[in-house]
Amino acid sequence: MTSSQSQPTLSANYTSTGNASFTIHHPLTAPPSSTTVENKIASLAELRRSIIVLQNQINQELTARMEEDQARNSSATKANGVKKIIDDEKEEENYGEEVQDEEQQ
């Protein structure tokens, strides 16, 4: 690898108006100069492993933000004297997306 080339990196950026942003970088091995089938398979296998690692890190970060949101909402709900039942599975499934209320049509 020459000095003009940089190491390839798998990256993910998260921005939000209500939560702290984060960026995750996962360095990759430079693709082999040889384009044999074996080298391509090895390179793609490493990329797949890196994607799984990156996805796990993203999931950890988003779970932490979801828990922060739930704690913040719980505090606000208690302060208003209103009890709200939260379906955790539904919250996790739709986290970060705007979801139309099912009762609205």
C-alpha cells in the first residue's frame, strides 16, 4: 500500500435532534492485489464479519439511546401525573422512525 492510499474503513454515522450523535469506524484490510477467486472470497468474508461487528455496535448505541428516551419519557409522564403503558417490543421495532398512530385514519 502506498502512502497515497488510505486503509479502507467501514463507517456508520448517526445523527438525531433528540439524542447524541455517534460515528463508528471499523478498519478493513486492504483488498489483495491478486484477484483470484480465493482472495475475493477471503476479502468478502472479512467484509461480512466486519459488517456484523459494526451492526452489533450500532445496535448497542441505539439501544442505549432508546433506554435514555424511555427514561426521559417516564420522568415526564410521572411529572404530569399520567400513567402510560409502553409496549417495549413495538417501541424497539419502530425506534427512530415516525410511526402513524394506528387509531388515526
